[in-house]
Amino acid sequence: MSDTATTKRSRRASMGPYGSVGKIVGELDDRLGVAKGGRIFLDKIFPDHWSFMLGEISLYSFVVLLATGIFLSLYYVPSTHQVIYHGSYAPLDGQWVSEAFRSTVNISFDVRGGLLVRQMHHWAADIFTGSIVVHMARIFFTGAFRKPRELNWTIGLLMLILAIFEGFIGYSLPDDLISGTGLRIGYSIAESIPFVGSYLVTFLWGGPFPGTGIIIPRFFIIHVLIIPLVLLGLLSAHLGLLVRQKHTQFRGEGRTEENVVGSPMFPTFMAKTTGFLLMVTAATALLGAFAQINPIWQFGSYDASKISYAVQPDWYMGWLDGALRIMPSWEFMNFGHTIPFEVFLPAVVFPGLIFTICFMWPALERRVTGDNELHNLLDRPRDRPKRTAAGAAMFALLFTLFAASSTDVLANFFKVSLNATLWFFRIAVIAIPIIVGLVTYQLCKEMQGVHGIGKRKRPVVVHRSADGEYSTTPAEPRPDDVHSELDPEPVPVRIDIEPLSNGGATVPESSPTGVRQVTR
């Protein structure tokens, strides 16, 4: 008998106190050899900083999406075939609607718990996309995308793009008036792509809008099968790389580029993350129970001759809607082709440019800074003013476009012309990001203790004379005033208050040397 077999047999014999469970685990390990890898996984350290929970929100909202989506798929009918509605919602009784719309209304009113699950699914989709955005923002502003984590940054961006497409397709499936209008816009965007647009819409819709009725069944397969499987693959790759490359962490006592300080996977982190899963699920359930979202029965089934007022898409599509609204009516006609720039530029070129910059940012920053080192410690945003200013300007641009998606509502509310509102946002979409970027850059410099560019604040000593007057003199440099590149703390300003020689003043007891030092 080999030494290996003898060792395994001895180990199984030593599992006697653990009973049948230990024996089963031993038998599995003999065949799969996962004990060593499992121990490494259970011993993995997770930093305790609260910002690392943002990624967990994405993960757990995705779990809620899968669970609620499976439930909804059992009752949803992906068909645009017209039928007469007879159900619990009396205002629609006797009206012609599509089977997709009827089945969604039936889920809401006739399936036990259907409305709760449907609204949980919709809220979870919003939370999933939003938490990815905030998580990616945390990664960007702290420099967690730097070497060796560029691939994980790319995976995160791909997941964000797929989440946006998945959300758009998902709220198109009920075939209500709002989702049908969104599909009409999506048709125009796809058709505006030069050379391939007409073939793409023919493949998806089967012909000129509204098509031959195949778009809903095809979107259903994409929504419940293709994109979720791709997301699961990307998520697995993301977590695998996370385990392989270890966590990043903020600078602090005991933290270096070579270690990770925090809680182990088992039992501490596993207990915390399980509780967090239940909290995310509970929060989504509360939203689904008490916060109405997408009441399609109030809109009615889609009719190409009708359109609603004061309706915007879900928030993650708002910036694209705003870009479409404020774009001037430009067209390019030549060589027998017409390219509608009013659609193609804001809905195809612009988002393509935004995400291209995001994908290329790690390489661009590495080229500009010449930094090719491995990084496991995170930056404070104030210590990277150019990166922070660029990120703030990008978010200002997207938020301004999001506001522009409600131009009709704003014009009506403020009693101004729609044309004036459009021109305001056309100017604001350029001016606001520039202003925000410059202000953010200056704030970061000020938080570093810098006046202007390249001038550092010098420590000063504030003297108070016997008659109560103050004067300042430059302080002698101290070793703790050095601004380290590895730990870029701002230079402190020392306020040394000299004891009064008269006037009955006394020196604080906490200052035995007669000088109180306050660092700010």
C-alpha cells in the first residue's frame, strides 16, 4: 500500500469523533482533493471597511433577481398575440391586449404573491445596476483598478453594460404603453447604425416597426437565458480573480502592499455576509411591498398610435434619453445613404465613447504616470486630484443628461418654453462638467494642504502675547511633517500656544511642558 493511501486511511480513522459527516467529507476529499483549496478559501481575509460591502450589494441583488425571475418566468407568456382581457382588474375588462401584457397583469392581480415578487424583481434590477455603478466608482476613485487588477476592472464594466441591456429588455417584456415606446426608441437607435442597422432591426423585429411579433419572444430568451448565463460567467471570473489576487485595502496601521488586514472568511466574514444577504433581500422585499413601481395596468397595452406624457425610463437609461432629447436635428445624406446624427451620435457614438474611455483608463493612467508597479494599497481620492476631478466631471455630465431626460416636465413645471429648456441643457451639459472638474481639482489640492499648484503650506507657530495679541512665525520642520509618497498625509499645521507670563493665566494640566500642541 502506498504512503499516500496509508495517510488518507489514517486520516479517515482519526475522523471518528466527527461521526458520519466527517467520514463523508473524508471520502469526498479522497476523490476530489478539495480540502486544501477549501482551507485556503476559508482562511481568506476580507478588509472590514464599509465600502467593500458595495460589491456585496451587487452580488446579493443579483441573487434576488435570479430567484424572483424564475418565479415570474413560470407565469409570463412571451407573445404579442392579441386577446381579450378578462381578469381581476375591472378597468381593462373586455379590452384587446397582448398575451404578454395580460399575463403580466395576471401575475400582478391573480397570482398569489405575484405583485410582490414582480415589484421585488424590478427593484432588485435597479439596485443591481446602481450598486455596480457605485462599486465601480469606489474602485475608480481609490485606484483599485491599477496593476494587477485591470482585467477585473474590464469584467466589472462588461457586467455594467450587460446589466443596462438586461434592464432595458426586462422592462420591455410586459408590452405596456411605456415599454412599447421604449422599444420604438430602441428600434430607431438600432436602425441608425450605418450599413448594418437595417439588417439588425430586420433580424430582431422581423420587419418595419412594430415588426411581426417576434421581438418579445426573442427578448424573453435573451433576458432569461443568454444574458444571465453570461453574467454568471463574468461574476465567477470576477470572484475567482478576487480570491487569486487578494483584496485591496486602505492605508493604515499594519497594512502594507504585502498583506491584507481584516476578518477571515470563516467564521467572521461568513456570518457577516450571510446577515448582509438577508438584509438586502429584506430591503428589496420591503420596497416591493410598499413602494409601487411600473404599474402597467394604468398605462394599458402598447398601441403605436398612443404615447404618454411625463414618462421616463428607469434611471440607468435616463442619461441616454437625455442625450437623445437635447441633440439637434442633424442628418448626413450622401452616397445614397442617410445617417440620422440626431439618433446615431447621442445613442450609439456617445455611450460608445464613454465606455471606451472607461475601458482604456487603466492603460491611459499608467502611460501618463509611468506607474507600472503592483498596487494593493488604495489611494485617497484627495491625493489623486486629476483622477478625482476627471471622475467627478464624468458623473456631472451623466447627472446633467439624466436631468435633461425630463425636459418636458421641467418646461411645464417652470412655465418656460421647451425650446429654452433644451438650450439650457445643451449649454449645461458642457459647462457643468468643466466647472465641477475644476472645483473638485482645487478642493483636492486644498485638502492636501496646497495653495495653487506646487506650493505647500508651511507649519506655523501662533504666539499670544500677554496683552492678548497674536503673531505667527514659521515653525521649524519636524520629522512628522514629511509628506511621504507611500503614505501621503497632508502636512500638519501646528498651533503652539505659549503660556502667559502674567494676567493670572495658567497652563493646561495636559501640557506639562508649558506648550500645548494641536494638530489639524
